Amino acid sequence: MFRPPRGVSARGRSARRGSARRSSVSAAATAATAATALALSGCAGAGAVGGDDGEQIVVAIVSNPQMQDAISLQDEFRAAHPGVDVRFVSLPENEARAKITASVATGGGEFDVVMISNYETPMWAENGWIENLQPHIDATEGYDAEDFVPSVREALSRDGDMYSVPFYGESSFLAYRADLFEEAGLEMPAHPTWDEVRDLAAELNDPAEDFSGICLRGLAGWGEVMAPMSTAINTFGGGWFDEDWNATLDSPESREAIETYVDTVQTSGQPGAATSGFGDCLTRFAQGQSAMWYDATSMVSSIEDPASSTVAGKVGYAPAPVADTESAGWLYSWSLAIPSTSEHKDAAWDFVSWMTNKEYIELVGNTIGWERVPPGSRLSTYEIPEYAEVSEAYADATLESMGGATQEATMTHPVPYPGIQFVGIPEFQDLGTRVGQQMSAAIAGQVTVDEAIAQSQRYAETVAETYRNQEGQ
């Protein structure tokens, strides 16, 4: 829950911060201008779908498995919209964030559709960088935005209007090899704590067989290592900032969480953990090289696909590990937005609505497999009999995790910003990246945890000072 500082209304605070926020974003955009041309010139695209006779749109997406499925189904889109040609720019998560942000912030106009999240959507809507999609939604028969998972729909809206629409939504939970737990005589607690997870990981760790007790992200990036680590910090009672905008990454509670995370992955985690992101952990777990994996609930689309996973049907799912809170999951959505600079907005909406409607869910299920359906976006997905059957092990866990992904349930104290695994301010992209680099270096043993925390605190304090000064005006 977004709690404004005492005595300041959310609306008043938003207005007061508007000029500072725009100044911050403008400065970042100016700095990114030169980098944008270079960055975009190196985009690794999936190529164009269709011929040269139609209206072409350029779609920038993250190269996760579900997005690759969308690319593979473009003949279906082309058949329904023969006048629209689609060219994809598909990039790894960190690279995609940087290039999409640089393009949209500078008004570059390279993209007609961009894949962003509930972190960017409210801020970019306020800045006027992306289109209000509500008029398109209201004019599209059968689109049914009320079918979106409520917490996701709200996170992608501003003043009641949606500015991006979810391709999939996620929280986080703990996947574990139920078959190996049974063989070892171990039991996963109904609500595991970080201490219990660390002990279980140590019990099952077998580096001689290239088998890790757990897989955890260590790759630098605010959306990589800092996503799961931030949930640990929250549940231990720490945080990025307190309600008065004091940086708190070096608090005893934050320190305990960081030490626990780093120790767990160093002691019982995968080799090369400092370079492991979502994709690497997905591969390791799906190929039977890890006993547990704490990460995004969207993992199920690949883990439970027998065509690509050796552990399909052998996995159990437990809530995110906790310490001092009742829940610890995050809330995130990869969603599609239309930059205001697009000159092909109607064609862009044709694509966006195709990729996020109920019929697309059915298309994926019937042509690729129900295990591959993008989860966590639409409530009706969980009512489809075929999907209900294949998702029996994880459907309830997914929806429960998403339902519990609130600040009240995942934090021990109020904070002055929106977000759970991120801080909903423009500066966080840079701050989270810098702190992520420090934490990744600590996991690699290049710096001590104390050194990583001290440097991270200095980064956070610089940002905190700006907001404290604003509140004092």
C-alpha cells in the first residue's frame, strides 16, 4: 500500500514531486540519448512476420519462454490481421529494460509496442510516455478487462484507466522436488521460513554430482538478484527506506536478510550463482540439477512442460520463505503498452489485444500445450478444464501468492513508496542496478557482505536525501 508521509496526501505529494520526478526522468533521458542509437542498433530481433505490403509495427519484448511462444504463433495473428506486419525485437531481461526505457524516455519512436511492468506503467503514464489504453479496451468487444487478476489490473492502472495490459502476472513461491524430498525423508513446511529453507538446501546439496540444494538469482540487476533478495529483506523487517525516507539497507534487519540470502546461495546454491538470472535457474531446475528454486510463479509454464522439463509432475510448490511476516511474495506483471510516439497506434492495439485476450490463452493451450499458457493474468484461465487439470499442483499456490502480495502482508512497517520487490520511484532503475551489482559481487566473493551493504547504503542515502529535501519544502 502506498503510504504518503504523515500530513501529506497522496495526491498532494504526487503533485509536489511531479517537477522533481520529471526533472529526474528528463536528466536520465538526456543522458540516454546518445546511448539509445547505439543500443538500438545492436538489437537482436526475431525478424518481421508477414510481407512488406502491410502496416509494420515494431514490438520490443523480453525473451522469456512465453514471449517466444507468442512469436511462434504469429501466423495466427497475421491471418486475423492481414494488413499488419510485426517485427520483433526480443532481448534478455536486463538488456530489454535498458533499451526500452532509453527509447521511450527520449521519445525515440523506434517501438510501437513495448513490454514493461507494473514498475514502469504508473510513472510512464504520469509522464505521458504511454497511451491510455482504456478507450481501446472499452471499444474492443469481448476483451473483458474485468477478467484480469484484480491486483494486477490495479497495478497497471492510473486513475482507474489501464495504461498497459498484462501478458502474464506473477508473484513468487518456492518450487521443490517433491519426489526427492520423499526419498530423503524430508518434508516441506506449509509455510517455510528462510532458516528452514537454508537447512533443507544444505541437506540436499550435492556439488560432487553438480546438484545444488537450491537455485537463487545472483545476477546483478534490480529485476534479477534484487527481486528475490528484496522480498527477503522485507520479511526480515528491513527495507530500502523507512517512512521518513531514511535509507535502511544497513539496518540490523536488512543485514540479517542479506547475510541469510548470500550464505544460502554460497553454501548450497548453484555453481556460478553470481551470473545466474531467471533463465539460468529455470534451466537448472527443469533439467533436474537443483532441489529447490525460489522465484516467479510464472516458472510453472516451463517447469511443468514435459517437452522441455525433466521434472514435470515431480514438483511441489510452497509459499515464499518468510521470517517476520505472514507472506513474502512479490507482485509483478509483464505487460504490453503503446508508446505515445507510435505512429501506428491502432495496429499496435490490434496486436496488444490479440496477445492479451482470452482467445490467445485458448490458442496457446490448444496448439502448444496447456502447460505453456501464460499464467496469472486472467481469472478465467483457471476455469478452463484443460488448464485446471494440468495446473492442479500449482494453480491455488499461484493465486494465493498473488492475493497475498501486498505491502501489509509482506512488510513489517509502512514505507513511503509503492512496490514490494521494487521501489516505485524513477531513480530505482539506477539505484537497484547499482545495489544489485554490489550484492552480486558479494555472492561471487569479490567483496564482503559488509562492504556490499556499506556501498549500497551510500547509494540509497543519496536518493533518500533528494526525497527528504522535497518533503521539507
